[in-house]
Amino acid sequence: MMTMVLTRIKEIADREGFEIWDIRRNGRIVRVTNNGIMGPYQYARKMKGTKTVNEWLNERFRPTYPGITCRVFRGDGTAAPGQTLLQTVRDTYP
């Protein structure tokens, strides 16, 4: 069974404690209803809160989903800059 992009977004949010959006492949927005673009998210635990958004992107997201980009968002819906600590991002969610 193919998995929708939205399912992967929710899976990452549940594991990491923050949301990702603005999923792009080759610079083009990927619809969340697309199937089979993003395989399983292989990490069972969230990354340490002392790591930054950029470290999460470079160490987890990009190796797992080559050719696909995303942005990490705070709880208020604004994009988190790359140097933001993951714990700071997580603290913005209720």
C-alpha cells in the first residue's frame, strides 16, 4: 500500500514533536495527497532537543528523503530558522 505525504507529515510530527510543511521535490510543491513519494520514517525516537533545525534536516530528513525538502514550523505556524534548537520549537506546541 502506498502512503500519502500527509501520513508521513503526521508520523514525523508524532515522533519529533513539531510539524513540517512546504514539502518540495525538485523545487516544486508536493501535494499532501500524493502517494509513494516518502517512504517510512526510520527513527523511533525524537532527536535531542539540543540539536538545531538544520541538524535535524541534515542528519535525519535529507538522508531519509533524498531530493525532497521541507520546512520546520513552530506551533504558531511560522517557519523555524535553521539555527533554532529543536526543544525551542517543541516548546511552542501545546
